[in-house]
Amino acid sequence: MAEVCWQRVKTMVCEKIGEEVHLDALLVYPIDLLPDQAARVIRRRCSAALTCNLRDQPTCSWSGTLPGYDPLI
């Protein structure tokens, strides 16, 4: 059976809210029969998503309010 876990991608200071945030990704690792395949990213989240969603302005794709802006790119 495949293994599913949250993994921290990056810790950074968000320029939109001025705080340190953690960017996490939900990864699905393949079963042992397919060891050469890379993990698949199912979902992404930010530790400050609630704070960003309460703002009047859209912030980034990690909080789900501005799909066109990714702080890692």
C-alpha cells in the first residue's frame, strides 16, 4: 500500500504578511513494487493560510487565494 505523509518543503518569511511560514506538501510515495517512481504531490498548504484568507487582498497559491502567484518560483 502507498504511504501518504505531509513533508515540509520550505520555511521562509512571507513578504505578504511579514511572518515566518512553513510550506508543506502532502506526498504519496509508491508501493515497494515501484521503487523508482518519485513521490506525487497531492496537496499543498501554508501554516499562515488562515491569516492570509482573512485579509482583504489575495496573497498566494499556497493559501488558495491567488492561484497565479507562487512564492517559490
